[in-house]
Amino acid sequence: MKIIISPAKKMNMDGDFLPSRNAPVYLEKAQKLKEYLQSLTYEELKKLLCCNAEIAGLNYERYQKMDLCGSTTPAILAYDGIQYKYMAPQVFEYGYFDYIEDHLRILSGFYGILKPFDGVVPYRLEMQAKLKTVFCHSLYDYWKDDIYRYLTQNDTTILNLASAEYSKTVEKYLTPNVNYVTCKFGELIGGKIIEKGVYVKMARGEMVRFMAENAVEDLNEIKKFRRLDFLYQDELSDNNTFVFMKIKKENC
């Protein structure tokens, strides 16, 4: 079984806590992207990243000085978004690290796909960035089915905890032999199931942690997830979608 999650925009460098173990599998393709991004002017990069001047300046400097084989941080510790804060890998027990190294994969516009202990450097490049070059029409075109092929080379079960922007790189190539299950985390508002971005990110991080703590190998075991007031709803779920609803606690 493989679990897929999205990266985070914010990144840190921390090679002291735990060292990187591997190089990303598609490092050569990341190197090609790096060289292209280095060739852009500040204004061109800012337009591509759709960000403010401060973030554009930071990442322009990053790309100009970037060494993919230099000082790196394990991917699981490098990303610093809400999902990763709730996963809280900095306080994992060692057995949890072994579990996620086997099962967890991070999808990336820049690196393609990462194992938790693959060494990465800070970058900014969302999968949906409008990257048009002589060698690709978009990042989806650039990665084609590379991510999917690597993800399914030894597994036919995938738990999707990624956003649509990233899961698209997998779903486009799904074959009937692959058991692909997506988790949805919502709440009932006005008679409709609504997914709120912050709560969804929190729940995805907590789900990864739950699976690592319990060494989950059978997808049905995640139906026992009870964190952040989310409960599995069998009547709203099917074989490809597990729905968890946020249940409001009654006042005592």
C-alpha cells in the first residue's frame, strides 16, 4: 500500500535532526527543471510562481544558488504546511519513520515523487504552475506517467490524501487492477457536505500519523480514525471514497 500526499509551499532546511537517506528517484529531471528556472529573469519567475515580490525574490535567489546534491533535508522534515504540522514527524517514534518510509509518498511539481527520507532543498513550484517550455507544455506534461509508474511498480493499493492538483498526476493513468481510495473530510452545513481547506489539511496530517502509530496495512483499518472530531460515515462512502464527517460535540 502507498499513501500519497501533497507537498507544502513553505519549506525549511534542517539536516541536523535526521539525515537524508536517498536521492530523489527523478533527480535528473529535477535538475533539468532547475536549469530552466535558473534561466528565468526575476519578473518571469514571479509571473510563473504567481506570488508576491518577497516570495519571488526569495525563490529567485534559491534557484540561482541551488545545488540539488549539496546540503539537503529529508523531505518529510523539509515541508512546513498545516498538514505536516499535524502529522508532526519531529516527534515520531523511530518505528513510525520506518512505516512512512515504506508507505508514504510525497508528490511534487519539482521532484515528481519523493520518499520521506529523500534529500531535498527548498524550492517553490506548484504542479499547476503554467510552465511552458521547449520540452513541455505544463508540469503535468513534463511528468506524464512517471509518478504513477514509480508509485505502482510494487503496489496496487493507493490511499489518496493529496489535493486534486497533485492527485491528478496519478488518477489520469489509473488502471483497473489498482485499488485507489480517496479520503474526504467534510462537515454538514445547510444540508450539504462541505470540505474546508484548513480542516482537510489538518485531517490528512492526522491520518498519516494515525496510520504510522497503528502500522496500518489494511485500508479498512483507517475507518477507525477518530481524530479532530471526524468520524467515518459508511452510508456516504463507497469502495473508492471513504468519507469522514466532522461531528459537532453537544454542549454538556
